Amino acid sequence: LYLFVLLLLQISGLYYDTLSSWLGALTFTRNILGVGNSATVHLWSLAVEMQFYLFYPAILSFFIRGRRDIPLAVLLVFTIALSASIRAYECNSSSFFCTRVVGERSILAYADSISIGCYFGFCHSRRISWSIYSPPIIFCALLSLAGLRTELVDLGPAHYLQNSLEAGLIGFCIHATVVSRPPVIFALLNSAPMVWLGHLSYSLYIWHVLFLSHFMKIPAPPFFFHWSLFWLPSVLVAIVSRDVIEQRFTGLR
């Protein structure tokens, strides 16, 4: 639906995108194909997720025999090592291979983050938890995550593992919160506004870029479309998209 709206805007002359961007958006390869200045550029992350879930379960089912935790741990370590190696690989040319295949938006550069999330999901499904789950530990993990994100923590030569560490800390905090249910944090994350925003987040992510007016060929954008207020129409359209379109298709699953 989002791409169809963009197509109508392009036909009407209010928007333009390249053929490569259209191909990338339609085939879940937007992290490989397309230009950067486009209203479909954010679909690169959906492409990474789709590519991951096309291949990772098949690889996982091939390796799993008998005890499931050992093959999963081995595959997890291998994925982290592979992604860190890709990020450490210095490819200085502007070739397609360097910029797209092993570039900053490559599936290979993010496979560790998603696989770590899968690992904590596996732990939750197997009811695996650790005695260190407590509010002080969660708070320390959040501080460590903030330190990594703001570069207050210098990893030195190990900075290629930063994505893996951040994903591990995020997964740890989520799993620890679900398992130990600290009163304040758990109540906040399960409050009605947070749950509502969580249900809306996918729709909001898809549609919000449409209202960043620099992508549109509008000489004098209406005030409603000004970048500082783009979230207002984004939320409204996302609500309609979720309630009218997405939930109906989800019901057909």
C-alpha cells in the first residue's frame, strides 16, 4: 500500500524514485539496490529482516540434532564472528560489492543482532533464566548500553563487536524484564500508552518517511507537512493503515 501511494505520487509528478529503488523495495533487497535520497530508503531494514528469516531458520534446522541449545549456541557464536569480521573488513573502493554486499546495510553486518534476539527468544521459550536477573543488574546493563551508544565506552580494537554487545544488552534487558518483572520497569513497558505505541510501531515506521517533505516535489510544503510536525500526519495515517488494512490481512493468516 505504501509503495502504491508512492507510485501515485510519482505518476502525478510530486515524487520521483529510480528504477533500482523500486526494484529493491518490491523485492526486499532495498539494502542492496536503490539510491539513498528516497522515500523507500528506510525499507533497507525490512530487507535485512526478510533476508535473515529466509535463510537462518533453514540453517538452524539443518544444524539442530538432539539437544537444541548446543547447536544454537555454536551457530550464534559463528554468526557473531562472521558479522564482526564483515564490519572489520576494510573495503575502500566504491564498487557494488564494497558498498552494498558487505556495506553498512548488508545482512551480513546485522545478522548477529537479529540472531542474538532469536537466542533470547529461544531462552524464553525454553524457560531458561539466570539468577542475576534483578533491577540493579538491569539498570547496570542499561547504563552500559547508553555508554556504548554515546561512545563513552571505548572498546578499542574490539569496536567491531559493538553491534553484538548492544544487541546482547538489549536482549538481556528485555528477557530479564519479562522474567523478573521489576515493578516499575515492567509496569511502564506494559502500560496502555506503551502497548498502543508498540502495536502502531510497524505502521508508523513504514509511513513516517512519506511526510518528510524533502522527498516530495512540493515547492512550498503546507505547514502540516513541515518536518518538525511530520509525526502528526504520520501517526494518523499509521492508525488508519493498521486498523483498516493490516489487521484485516493479519486476520487472514
